Amino acid sequence: MVIDEKLKEIQTRSAEIESQMNSGTVDGAELTKLSKEYSRLSEILPLINEYFQTKQGIADANEMLHDEELKSIASEQMVELNHKLPEIEKNLQIALLPRDEADDNGAIMEIRAGVGGEESALFAGDLYNQYKSYALRNGWKVEVIEENATSLRGYKEIVFKIDGAGAYGRMKFESGIHRVQRVPETEAGGRIHTSAASVAVMPEAKDIDVVIDDKDIRIDVFRASGAGGQHVNKTDSAVRITHFPTGIVVTCQNERSQFQNKAAAMDVLRSKLYEKQREEQVNASNASRKSMVGSGDRSEKIRTYNFPEQRVTDHRIKLTLYKLDDILAGGPALDEMIDALITADQLERLANME
């Protein structure tokens, strides 16, 4: 079978990589590349071994059917193994799906208050605290790049980086419009209001992903404002970078020095350009199909947080969890939601495989 040959090739390739890595003849850059490939293959190998063991078990049980004394036992094994094999094959198909090369990257996230005034800004703050708590629970580092805070601890907008392996792969389905239904702190009459905030998630781009030509950008410096003490009002430390070919503008004033702000702004610009390239590639290859959960459309309403009923509903996969507090705390319930989105995306891609 073709699939069997493919799986044996993976086993052979894994053994070759292990031998190369242990030979002591591979330099640093190549070793890093091989380690990444080996790590990926190592995730699949247990499934491959289970697949071949199950198929061998079926073959052995089939042979045993010819022995009258073992026929009964063999029949039971055949039923059990034939029931088990399709699930193993499905798991293998999912494991062998083309992998998004950016899934292992860190993530840059933007949260912007939408309709709803101050209540929307407070909700944007809730979302930031949710993702910050979730990131820290996963051992990732969070760094604020740009923020526009309100007097009631909300944010008109906040841009931050989550630095950790696999952060983008976990967070990428958070892109879109998040809606909240609750009684605002600013509401004296006790009426439930609906407001919203938008979330955008981009993979953190490495230097090798995007090359930015100096002639394509303009860098302006200006006096920072907002939080930061006396320093922000005394020096031109804030940085604004304009990218002429795309019209993308990035600002950063959260760091204390112009150099740090420029580096942070370049990180964001690089990630925005990287994501733009990826979107263009996806649109070109998937012109006839828009992914149910993976479009990343910032204008799409994806989730509702209903405080009176303590429920959170993801509209893309019709999943409702009555665990609002735990989700907003970045707890295990948020993992439950993210895992369901990842599974839905995998099954959709399987169904669309030619």
C-alpha cells in the first residue's frame, strides 16, 4: 500500500537523522534544522508503530482462524483490532497533514476596542489579561509593545508579543471579533449591554522570513506620552515606522530608549509583512475555499462572552462552555476551547484533501 510505503520512509528518515545528529559531523545551523525535523517526526513515530503493530495483529489473528483451538480467541482479536484500526488511521492522517511552518513561532497580538465606548475598552483589557494569564501558565513570556490605556484600566488598543515555542499555533484562531454581553461598570441602571473588541494574531517573524529594504521605510521619532514617569516627556524616544509599499504604519513608545522602541516596532512591522505574505499565499492556493476556523478575518464575529449566563460561545464551531470565569482567567477551559478549534481545523482539512 502507498500509505505503508510512506510510513516506512518516515521511519527510515527518522533513523537517518538520528544517526547524523549523533555523528558529531553536523554544524550548528544544520543541527538545529535536523533537530526540528526529528522532533516533528518523533511525534508521528508512536502512531506509525501502533499502526503496523495493529496490522500485524490482524494478520496474525487471521492465521489463527485456521486453528480450531484458537479460532474463538482469534475472532475476538479480529473484531477488536479491526475496530481499532480506523481510529489509528485517522490519527495518522491528521498527524501527516501539512504543517503550518509558523505554528512553532511566537505570536504578536493586537487587541482593539470596538463599539461600546469605555465598556469596550474594559473588555479589551479583560481579553489582554486573559491571554497574558494563559501565556504565563504555558511558561511563555509576555511583552507589551504599544498600549493606549483608558482611565478605568481598559485599553483602546494594546499590542503585545508572546514569546514562546508554539505560541502562534495555539493562539492563531483567536483572530476576529469578540463580543461581550454584561452590565457595564459604567451602567447605573443595571441594563445588559453588548460591546465588542477585535483581536488580531500574527506569527512573530524571524529575520529570514521577511527582508525590509531601508528605502521602503521612513522612521520618525517623537516625544512619548502616557505611562512611564517623567522620562517619556523629556526625550524623543517614541518611534513610528511607515512602510511605503504596503502603507503599514507601526508605532512604539513603551520602551525607555529610542533604540528599544525601534527594535520593537521593526518586530511588529516584520510580523505584519510576514502575515500579509502568508495571507496572499493562502488566498492564491485556497481561492475556492475559505477555512471555517482558520480564516483569521478580523471582521468576523467569532466568540461571545455572556456574563449573566456564565457562558462562552464560539460561533465557528458552535461550541458553548459554561466556564466563563475560567476562560477569562486563561485557565484549562481556554485550552478546551482552543483544542476544539484545532481539532475542527484538522478535520476540515482532512475532508478537503484530494
